[in-house]
Amino acid sequence: MADTQDPVFQIQRVYLKDLSLEQPNSPAILLDPEQPTVDIQLGVDAQPVADGIFEITVSATVQTKVQDKTVFLVEAKQAGIFEIRNLPEDQMGPILGIACPQIVYPYLRGNVADVIQRGGFPPVHLAEINFQAMYEQQQAQAAGEPSPIVTQ
């Protein structure tokens, strides 16, 4: 019989929590020959669901515009339920902020590319994400340290 204090890390389920595609200016915008700009925003959220059970959500917003008019807007949330028990407290942050999002993110990438293509556009492939660097940046910001990445 296994020791009840053995560390546990199991994926219970990965699922698509939310997905929307909007084309508010179609069909006229589709005839515009100008190349659209693409803006991609990503986020990670971790919430306890029950004792030792956590929901990790990776979200993406992809918006393309021609000048100030939206070509399409995709908002997606991919989530996973993970059982995580008997880990040292100092390891929980990296597990929830790095390991779990790395498991969920490929599903999000595929769903975003698929819905954009189904909307009649060439797929937008979300880039690979270094969740460790993202987590470390968030930790530095939470500690009040200056961010290593300067945005304008």
C-alpha cells in the first residue's frame, strides 16, 4: 500500500472552457486588401476547486484589425483539473504557474488555430510560451521588483 504522504500530481481532465469568434465587420472588411495587424494576449489563472484539486486556466485573446476596424476577435479559455497533493509549499507555485499551463497550452493553441480557420481565415498559430520566464516575471512584479521586460 502506498504511503499517504507520497507526492501526487495527476491530470484529471483538460477541457475547453470558453471559445468565441466574432467578425463584426464582415463581409466588407474581407474585401480590404490591406494586411491586418494581429494582437495576442495570454493569461494564466489557478484556482483551488477542492482539497488538493486545482483548476488551471490558460486564456488567449487574438484580435486582428485593419486600421481601426476589427477583422476578427477570438477569445478562448482552455482549462485543466489537476490533483496535486503532498508537495512542499515552495513547489506549489511553480507547479501551478509553469507545469500545469505547459500541459494545457497546446490544447488552447490547437483550438484557437482551428476556430480561426473555420471562420474562413488562415490559422493564427500561437507561439510557444516559456511559462517559466512568464512565472518568474510575475513573481518579480508581485515582489515589487522592476520588470526585466520594458513595454511601450
